[in-house]
Amino acid sequence: MKSTEQTIQQIERAIRKIAEKFPVGNEASLMTDIHIRVTQESGELMAFDDDDHEITRCVVEQWIDDKSDDFYEQIADVLRVQLRRLSSVVEKMSVLKPYAFVLESDDGDIQHELYVVDDDTVIIDSNLMDNLDDDLDKFFDNLMKDV
């Protein structure tokens, strides 16, 4: 999905509104996740805290009535790019680390982990992690041959 400029602006505005709810300098909130829930039929993007309290909402017009089977995969990529682009805003939120942004379906089912904020952890895009177990097993087997 090629995002329009309007879509990018709407997502950026939503991310900034989330960050405004947790301004720098306030006492850090105890949260583990910020839940971004998207409704495929209406294009509505809503953000919730761990207690299911709404933080913000908007409608992404490009997503209205999108019938793609891989809708959540496509928008996860778009959201990840914008979260990375706004990392200086996202990482200064007054939320105790670690916390994550997760993408949920309109039913509240977690679809993707989008972005993790932690001083000591870096989450690598899942595409880079494909077959990692196999690669590590092969590496270990080769290493053990020498022992």
C-alpha cells in the first residue's frame, strides 16, 4: 500500500496526540503498551492505554473499506515507518520504560508489535528475523563439530 501524503499526516498527527497525553516532565505513567486499534471498514485509528481508556482517534480516509487480505501487514509497515520517523517524540513520552506500540484489529486482537521503547532493547523488524532459529541451529552445529 502506497500511503498518500494525507495518510502520513493523519498518522503523524495521531502519534503526536498520543505523545501529548504523556508530556516530558510529568510523572512517568505505568504502562506496558499503547494499543493502536484500526477498523478496516471505517478506516478509524484509535489509541488506548493498558486500561482500555481512549487516548485519541482519527479516521484515515485511505483505509476506509480496504478489503485487502493483508491489510494489517500493510498498515503495520506504514505505522512502523512513522513511529521510527517520530522516534524523538515517542521515546520522550513520560511512560516508564519499557513500553510498546502494538497494532490491534477492531476486535482487539494483537496483530503486530510496531515499536518498542526501551533504553537497552532494540527490536529488529520481523522480516529480518525470518529463519533465525534455523540459522542459529546451523551455526551451533558447525561450532560443535570443532569441539
